[in-house]
Amino acid sequence: MNTRTLVALSLFVGIGATLHLLLPGSLSMKPDMSLLMMFLGILLFPGVKNVLLLGIATGLLSGLTTTFPGGFLPNLIDKPLTAFLFYGMVILTAKYAHTVYGAAFLSVVGTVISGILFLGSAALLVGLPAPILALAVTAVLPATVLNGLLMGIMYPVVKSIMKRSSLMQPAA
């Protein structure tokens, strides 16, 4: 891992944390935009060390900026696990993962995984403020659609910028 990669990953984490903090939510939950930035970082800089760094940093910052009651620990569980599961999907679908549609689809699946892990760990650790199905429909489903659409828009733009700024290898 070189300095340029660390700088790029820290920018993704910082932008994700800022969006997560500023984006308004509904009731006790809001879409987790830091998740989208974590996925973007994994797609552009795949590697076990990068995934570990992104998962832990995103989990910590998401936990600190969450509005979900008792959501810090569930974020610490959810984000690293989701990061590695997403990375596994990227590896398994390597031929398609780096296309706009592939990145958007993986973001949708990754967001569902993250939502399940978050709600499941929150239910076990701190309890849920509403039935799990209601939270899945009102928070996970909208976040899934939003993350898929935003990834479809952002991935080609960010990939192009990263290549032009020489922060990313042209092959990825």
C-alpha cells in the first residue's frame, strides 16, 4: 500500500463520513452514504489491506455519526464484514464488477448485506426501535435503490478522475 492509495482511501472515507453526517434521515435511521464510498474504494483499490482499512475506518466513522439508538457497535460489526463480503463479490465477478452496471449491481447487493448485518447485530446487541421488517422497508430498501443509482453515476466519473490524476493504475 503506497501513500497515494492511502490518500485516496482516506478521501473516500472522509467524504462518506461527511455525507453520512449531513444527509437527513427519517425516524431513527438514514441512508448510509459512507457505505457507498466504501464500495467505491474497494472497487477502485481492491486488496485485502485496503478492504480491512476501509471497513474499520468506515465502521468507526459511521458509528460515530449514526442517529440510530445504540448504533455504534452494530456499525463496527457491519462495515468490516460487509467490506470483505463485497470484496469477495468483486473477486467472484471480476469480469463484470468494473463495469457501470456491475458496480451498481454489486452496490445494491452490498447494501442489502449491510442492512441485514446492521439490523441483525442491532437486534441482538441493543434492540430495535421498530419491527425489523419495517426498518428494512423504510431504511434498507431506499438506501439500496439510492446506492445503486448513485454508484451508476459516480463510478465512471470517479474512475476517470482517478486515472487522470494518476492515483489509480489504468488497468483497474
